[in-house]
Amino acid sequence: MKKSQDLSRIKSRNDILFGALLMGTTGVLIGLVVDSAMAMLVVGVLGAFIGGLVGWAGGRVFLLIICFGVLIGAFLGYRAGDQDILIIASGTGGAIAGFIGAQVSLFLNK
């Protein structure tokens, strides 16, 4: 096997682990905010699975953009002062950042 193929396999494996860790942690934190152990387990596992799929597809930059959007949304929701708004603002920030990330990746690939 060539050295470049070995490096691409390592990079792919790291992307899968990074995606699973990031999205799984996000799922567990959502369950923590909702205050449900069952939600922490289910959403954490689903987040890890989806994050692994995104990492497998090579979406490290995409995951970082979404994470940045969630942080901005969480900050704005925290400034509003209500726990329910914090959850909605974090999810909305992540969704908007995901759309922007998809558009940016389309422009960068051209």
C-alpha cells in the first residue's frame, strides 16, 4: 500500500471518531438540559451514529461550522435568560450554520 493511502485511512478514521464524539456529546448535553436519563442515552447514541456518518463522508469542516453555529445560538439563548429559549436558539444556530456551511462548501469546491 502507498503511504498516501495509509494517511487517508488514518484521516478518515480520525474524522469518524471526531464526528461521533462531537455529535454524541451534543446529544448527551441535550438530554442533560431536558433532564432525562433516557433522552441522554438515546440522543447520545443517535448523535454519535450521525456524527460518525458525517465524519465518514469527510465533513470535518462542516461539523466545525455547525458547532460554531450552536455556540453562537447558545450564547444568544443564554442572554435571553430562559432554558427553553436556550434549547431552541442552539438548535436554530446549528441549523443555520449547517445551511451556510453547505453553501460555503459548494463555493469552495468550484
